[in-house]
Amino acid sequence: MIRGLVAVVLLFTVAACANSGAPSSATPSFATPSFTTPSSATPSSVAAPSASGALTRGVLLPASPPTRLTIPALDVSVPVTDLGLAPDGTMEVPGDARTVGWFTGAPTPGSLGPAILAGHVDYGGSAGTFARLTDLDQGDPIRVTRTDGLVATFAVTKVARFPKARFPTGEVYGPIDHAGLRLITCGGAFDRDAGHYVDNVVVFATLQSGE
Amino acid sequence: MKFRVFVALVTGAVLVGLAAPGTAMAAESVHVSLTEFNNSGARGTAVLTALDNGDLRVSIRSSRLVPDAPHAQHLHGSVEGMDFHCPVAAADTDGDGYISTEEGVPDYGDIFVSLTTAGDISRASGLAVDRMPVADQSGTLTYDRTIPAAELPAGTVAHLKDLHVVQHGIDANGNGKYDLSALGESTIAAAAGLAGIPQEATHPALCGMVAGASAGSVPVGGVATGDGSTRTDPGRLVTTLPAAMLILLLATLLITRRRKFVLPR
Ligand SMILES: [Cu+2]
């Protein structure tokens, strides 16, 4: 609570998100020493050309969980934790305003299929890391650092807002023929009676490169 | 959260026999397009779902297969990083017009998992036709099985996209069944010590190519990524002003009591 209020003050004075202490560099310096592997950073299937009439499109990386998310256009560079399903079947959400969560029930960022990252638009009195997600434009880069040391660079293809009551499950979580990324946060009006936002904002992105 | 990662890694280590970093399991579904092979005329789809407990759910729907006949089916390939693919015509090294199971192996790899209907799933069950699914009278084959993590070869789930579903069994002479008079005896079955099995029964009919992937478990509805705590909607503020003021007052009291901290406003 105190941290949240302090962050609000910071927000108005520094005009930055709760991660104002982190450098907004495009090359994340964050590393997870306990996860580094010397050999697996050069997987054979990296950027495999679509041999023998492959049915998939574009660059594909092997599976590796994310550790950090960097969005240069929003000055975002934050650690990523795991999210599962809550007992009621909804997706878990991060426990603070800053951290972004990777939904472990979907592919890892950079491998074939839709990788899902969720973050708060606001939480506990603080603006969340995803507070300005709707400011993203088509083509803006999104970078995800992975435990294998590779950085997957995505480009925004679409920014959309959907009523939670009619959430497009298939479009967000369904099968795709490329390595995709979806950033999810809240948006639209806030229903104070129900205590939640009426809409979800979803940013769709496609993998451009992994290195 | 670290605990969760730890648990996942330990579970992976115990059940699958690997705990290599960067191979933590994502529960995902790999969508496979089964394409015709050896002019079988068949078609199908397969969905391989890595469940979050490490089990593998395999669902296969094929049609236009040889009716009322068992179809041996396997996951071919390896988890050693080999780049396998479905064979092309050049794989027919003996030039008889058909790509046999053996001729396909350099392209799609050896049998990695035998997709039996029950019991053992190892390579040894590759020709266990009594435990292979049978196409119905119209040639439609339906297969659903969840294979426990403990029975899967190490690395299966992490390398799902590198493996190829292959279904065997064609009707080369169009008489509606497997028979020796069409293409003779199965060379691979004979090599395994099984005499009298028609080559038609073991020739590949369909080969799977990865066409896409999706979430393995789909969350219900939208995502609760916001609590409205920074919202100051003018329109709504009017109706909620008393409540907002009360919250602010309580928060201020709480903070001043606990930390002697006063809000700067
Ligand atoms: Cu096979």
C-alpha cells in the first residue's frame, strides 16, 4: 500500500512508470545467472528456413521461457514471471503493478504459436507497466529475453480492445502458423460496482528475429 | 513464484528425466496437418497437447484410409535436434513407385513413440497392429489418448514440434484391404521377424507437418489486469466521490498510524 502510494507520487513527479529506476535501453542488461546455459544457445532449429514446403511462416525459435520484456516505445523493461490458471479457470495476474506475467498454458515467446504476456494497466494505486499499451503503433518493436539467452524481437501488428464479456478466445489463444505474441491488459470503462474494467486491450505482434 | 518454477523443474526432472534450463514446459497444443503419402488419398489432422502435468494428449482425425483395417501410427523423429521432414518422391530409392517405411526413415526419422491404443508406446510396439486404431467402414479413423509423462521418452514434450505423426496402411491395388498380391510382403515386418504381413499394411499413408500451435489450456473469459486504482473518470467520480474520499481517508489514517507518513497534498 505504502509502496503503491509512493509510486503514484513518483509517477507524477518523474513522469515514468514504477520501473523508473531501470534503464530504458533497448538491450536489456538483466540476466538470470542460475538459468544460463553454455551450449543450448545455438539450437539447430533457429531461423530454420521453411524446408520442404513447411506449413508455418517466418522465423521460429525453440521453446524457452521468457525472463524479461522490453518495449522501447513505452520505456518498458521489466522482469517476467509465470502465470497459470486460477481455480475459477481465469488466467492468473501478476501480484504487483510492475511485473508482467507469461501464461505457461501457451507457447514460449519466439516459438510457434501465440505467447501470452499479461500486465496490469493499474494496480494498488500505481499505474501498471501496461498502462500505455494503447499507445503502441503497428510496427513498434517488442523484445522478449528468454532463459536460453536469445532475444525474440516482435513487431506490433494490431492493437485492439474487446469487451471482457465477449473476449475473442480463439483469436488470442487459438492456433496460428507463426510465432506470435499477445500483450494483454485492461481498458475501457471501469465498472466500480463489479470492481473491474469492462474491456481488455490486446496487442498482437509477430516474431521478426531471434538472436 | 520462484517456488513454482522450482516445482515445475523438479517435476520435469522426476517425470520426464530432464531438467535442462530453457526446456521448462509450456502447456501448448501443436496442430499437425496430415498430408497424403504414396497416393493414399487420405487426409487428416492431429493435435498434440502438452498438458501442464507433463502428460501428452494425442488426438488424430483421419479420413479416406483403408476401411475396417488397422493403421499403425507413430511419432517419428528424435529430440536430438535433427531437422526431419516428410519425405518427397526422391525418397523412393528402389524406384518401385512407393516410399516404404524404411525409405522414409532418413527423412522423418526412426519410430520415436508408437501411438498404440493401449499399453506400451515404445518403438518395440511399432508393428503391434492388435493395439493400433482401426479405421471404420468409411475409412475414418479417430484416435484419442493421453500418455502419462512417466511413459514418454525424455524430451518428447519439449520437442513436440520436431516430431512427425506418420500413419501407415494403404490399398495400392484398390481392393479395399491389405493383401500380399498387391505389393508383396512387408519388408520392415519381415526384418522384424514377422512373416506374412502385406507391404500395403506398413507403407506410410499420411505424414504430419506442423501447421500451427495454440495455447494448451485456454483461460475462461477476459483477464483481470487492472483494479481501477488510478482511474479518475470525471463522469463516474461524481457518483463515487464519497466512496473515493472514504478510501483516501482510511488510507491516509493507515499510513500515518503505521509509518508517520503524510501524503504530500
Ligand atoms: Cu511410422
